[in-house]
Amino acid sequence: MKAQVTAHARYTIGDIDKRLYGSFLEHLGRAVYTGIYEPGHPTADENGMRQDVLDLVRNLNTPICRYPGGNFVSAYNWEDGIGPKSDRPTRLDLAWRTAESNQVGIHEFADWAKAAETEMMLAVNLGSRGLDAARNFVEYVNHPGGSYWSDLRRKNGQADPWNVTLWCLGNEMDGPWQVGHKTAAEYGHLANETAKALRAFDDKLELVVCGSSHSDMPTYPQWEATVLEETYDQVDYISLHMYFENYEKKTSEFLALPEKLDRYIGTVSGVIDYVKAKKRSKKTVRISFDEWNVWYHERRSDAKRMKQWDWPHAPVLLEDVYNFEDVLQVGCILNTFIRRADVVRIACIAQLVNVIAPIMTAPGGAAWRQTIYYPFQFASNHGRGTALRLDVDCPRYDADVAADVSYLDIAGVHDADSGTLTFFAINRHGEEAMTIDLSIEGFGKARNVEHTLIKNDDLEASNTKEAPDTVTPIKIDGAKISDKGVEVTIPPYSYSMIRIKL
């Protein structure tokens, strides 16, 4: 099978915001406790943070981390996580039916984020609480001193403000499962008034309003229209979420799901344009896709387990073991974000450690990379610069979710600073190798090419504590440089990163 791909220096989508490769940590399962935080672990620092996990996070080069939720935030009192740890209350978390010790709060997370070389993206509770708690939290985090909340932060050991600029106005407020669920009109009014109050404190904050939890919600896309009509002048981003499932074990259908993701982004982008035109605004709201991942391996069984347990603390929950097939899906999702980089400026893989995550840990023991660690790492480290508008001519197939799905899923990025072109390519065909004739125009001649491949003949192959390197990238030879560009062959069902030095 052959594919013709053309990249031209003048045909671009736009600059990629580095926050496209953001992450997410929620007080859920073992994401925090025995995930990033485990006092007594052999690698733990003086703050109880696992250094082995920090090393893996730093290698992902993820520029932001969303915290503390997720569903958890909709009944969370941020004040429970400050002050002496011995005085912090244990609360019942209604979202996941667990007990929260509050041994990790904003101070501990801020210290971890600094060590992880990532910026904080904080969420306020607009479920069980509202404007007043939100403004107090922002004052505690960002005001230098001389006020009640900022002086309390100083008393609690943090003299300087953290100066967090990116704030989420609640989480998934369209969802009936959410504590404090609201209609679009109710939420839109509350979010707008909260945003106005936060902007009265600091008009340079970046604010994210809740969009639809997924594109199958009965209120989608009217939710976006109603909420944006209420909040457009006060917010910068609208949040979208999507998770990818393969309960039927049909790989071709599974790998076509990013077509649905692309439609989702396109539809909400259209709603943004509609509200912008209706308001005669010069401002353009963008998309923060701040929850996404493959999520189905443990989802149904854990939903049943949750109903039976008695408020455990940091239980094993939603710890999907990812396989090689998931590498292909995560690669396709990231490619979709790159191809929509003009609209999607922020995205957060959900989550970072243990809970549907690229990093896994054993309490008291090892930390290791799941299979999906690698496509995320490659995109985060090499998918920065200018997103290219590629012309792709390739055989296609029909799927239930979309017709005319390309067997080649590919995204291209030009990094002018390093003088490189990077292409992320997934072969969706399960039986045929694909030879890609990659023409580069307007960039100059290719000087050398590097081809990194992730491939396993077993779609179910996974990385475990006992066998952490079952699925790993390898460098391969065979790419040919021509006058027009590069020719490279990629195997069936495979992920490739092709880097061309100009």
C-alpha cells in the first residue's frame, strides 16, 4: 500500500501552544497517594514525593498539570488541604465513594509541580460551592500578602504567591453524575459571575468554562451555545472531554474514533464562531481539551466495585493496563489535536499516574512506563513549533463512526529553531505495510532522517511491573532521502515518528 504526503512551508495550521501536552492529577484512586506521594518510599524526598515518578514525569516534558479534579473538585473544600497535616480533616469524597485524608493539598501539589517542572492549572468548585470560595482560593494562591487569605498562606509556610494564571470554572457541570449539577443557564450565570469576580482580582487570569462532558450528551451542543452566550466576554477557553473505548474489540472501528473527536472539535469551534458573531466580538474563545485518554479496560468492573466498598482511602481504582493497540489510538488522538492546533490550545491527558495513566507504580516498589507513555512523550518533546497542513493521498476505509477513514493518520510539525520536520504516522491497516512518499516543499533539502518505530505483533501486549519493556520504541533504518523529500515504509498496525533534519 502506498501513500503520498506533501508538506509545504507556506501551508500551515498555526503555532502549537506547548500546553497542548498538558496532564491531569485528581484525588482519585492511587493517582496522588502511592502515585506521586508516598512518604517512606525508598525514593521519597523530604516532602514525601516519589523521585522515581518525578523522573518519569519530567521526561514527558508536560508543561501544565490540572488539579485537583475532575469529579472530585465538585464537592471539595480547598481549605481542608492547608495548615498542619495533623489538623487536616478526613472527608468523604462523594464522586468516587472514598475517604480523602487531605494530606496532599495546594502546598504539597505546588511543591510537586515545581519539582516536576510543570505549571499548575487549578480548578475551583462550582458544584457544592461557588463564587466566594473560588475568589478566596485565588486570593490564597496568588495575592502577595496583606490580606486575610494571603497572610494565611504565608503563615502556612509559603511567603511568595504561586501566581497561577490558568483556572477551571468547575468540572463537567453538564453531567447529572456531578455533585451540584446545573442546567446550562444556571451554570452559565454562576460561571460568568465567578469569572467577573476573579477578573476584578486579576484581569490577566486565563479562565476555562465547562463545555460538554462528551459529544453524546443529550444537551450537546446547545450546552456550549447557552454557556458561551452567558460567559463569552469573561472567559478564554471552553473545556471539552472525551474518552475512547473498545469494548467490542474491533481495532479498525476503535482507531476510527478520532474522526468523531475531530467532528466534536469542529462543531464546538462552529458554536464559538456563532456566539462571537452574535455578540459582535473581536475576541476568540479557544478550546481546552482537558480530559482525554483511552478508558474502558477496568471501567465497567470498577463501577460495580465502587458501589460495594465502604469508603476506602486511595484504593486501586481505574488502573487500566494499556496495550499496544492503545499506543495507536493515543497517537491518533494527539495527531488530531496537532491538526486542530489553531482551535485546541490546551489539552490534558487523564490522568498522569496509576489512574488511566501513562505511569504506573507499585506501593513501596517500582514505577514504570505504560505503553501509551511513548507516543505522548514523543509528541510532547517533538511536536512543538508550527503545525503543518498536509496533503494526504492514501487508501481509505468505512467505519461505523465515519466514512472514508484514511489508513494513514499523520500529523506534521515544523520546528524552525531546531531546523527539523517531525511527522507522527500511524498505519491503521492491520495486514499491509505502507510506503509513504513524503514530499517536503519550501523547506530546503532533507539532510538526514531518523525513524523511530513502536510495533508489536500482539495488539494486547502490555508493559507490567514484571515486564516493563515489552512495548518500547526502536530506531530503524531504511528511510530513503530523495530530491523531493523522504520515502519510508511503516509496518501494519504501527506507530512511527519520522524526524527530518533540514
